[in-house]
Amino acid sequence: MSERPRLTVLSGPSGVGKSTVVAHMRKQHPEVWLSVSVTTRHPRPGEQNGIHYYFVDNDEFDKLIANGELLEWAVFAGNRYGTPRGAVLEKLDNGVPVLLEIDLQGARQVRESMAEALLLFLAPPSWDELVRRLTGRGTEPQDVIEKRLEAAKIELAAESEFDTTLVNTSVEQVAAELLALLGAA
Ligand code: ADP
Ligand code: 5GP
């Protein structure tokens, strides 16, 4: 690949459908490389270590920060999340396009450190639909849902910081749009 591979960031409020859209796209295009983040949050039922996240405790997360092993990291709704630097740089060096699914604070850090990154914002069709999706997922207790909705207000207000907005009305359609933007279609 002669062109420099692209780092693409997908952000958007919790519950908007980021994981669903990315999973749908990767079912048809498993060659798209998605970074696996590190988190201090506990696994949801069905989530596997090393596949959905690397689940670590606070001490391990501290060490990753201290050793400069994270490309970016943030506190989101009471837990820490970060992108392992080594794997991302290795993929980019090898010409593989990289996708990060991270929050607004992480997207801002990537913008600072990698100006050429493409920042995509996944928006809900409406606020009420976002609340329905986040609640309907049934993976968080009410107090955590409320924290995530507070964060969602801040994330939605930052939409203009992103290069492109995709509205998640149809999973199939957004997955196709994402694939095209990744340059993999
Ligand atoms: P995120 O990764 O952004 O937190 P999820 O992918 O977990 O969000 O999706 C949250 C909920 O919304 C899930 O129950 C998912 O099935 C549902 N969902 C995702 N996209 C759509 C869509 N386009 N229409 C209806 N429901 C959706
Ligand atoms: P969840 O707990 O629902 O899996 O993720 C919560 C939020 O953390 C989502 O907005 C998700 O995109 C974000 N997130 C996941 N991994 C990372 C990461 O490595 N860095 C940052 N900054 N945010 C992340």
C-alpha cells in the first residue's frame, strides 16, 4: 500500500449503536482492524477478555499510563478506558487501516497527537431514541444509565468538532457508510 493508512475514530454517545454498527460491518469485512481497548469496567455478560476489551484493575491501568503504553485514555462514567499504543502503531506501520471506537475525550486526544486522523461522530436519530436504546440494552443499572446520559449531552454538543456525522437510523446503511469512509469498500 503506497498511501499512508488512515486512522479512523468512531465516537458518539453511549447507546447510540457504535458497537452494533462496527460488529455488523466487520461481519462482512473482517479485514477491518478494530483496536481492542483496555478498561477498568467489569465485563458485561458475553464480553470476552482480549476480544471486546482487555479487562484490567486500577493498578494495571496505572502501570500502562506510567509506561506510556496508551495512545489516549479517559475516565468515562466512573471507569477508565484506553487505547494500547503499540498495536495501533504496528498496524499503521504495516499499512493496515485502523479503527478506534472511543469517547469524545479520547477523540480529542487523537486529534492532538495524530492530526491526519479522520474523526467520525455517530449520532442518534433523536434524544428519545438514544434513551430508548441505552435503557433497552439492559446492561446497566439506572444510576449508570443516568451518568451515561449526562455524558451523552456533552458528547452531542461536541458534534461539530468531528469531520463527519453519521446518523444511526439503519444499522446496515451506517455500516456501509462507515466502510466507505474507511476506504475499505
Ligand atoms: P454503543 O456501542 O454506542 O454504546 P450499542 O451498539 O451497544 O451502543 O447499541 C445500544 C442498543 O441500541 C443495543 O441494544 C442495539 O441493539 C440498539 N441499536 C443499535 N443500532 C440501532 C438501530 N439503528 N436501530 C435500533 N436499535 C439499534
Ligand atoms: P462501554 O462501557 O459502553 O463499552 O464504553 C463506554 C464509552 O467508552 C464509549 O463511549 C466507548 O466508545 C468509550 N471507550 C471504549 N474504549 C475506549 C478507549 O480506549 N478510550 C476512550 N477514550 N474511550 C473508550
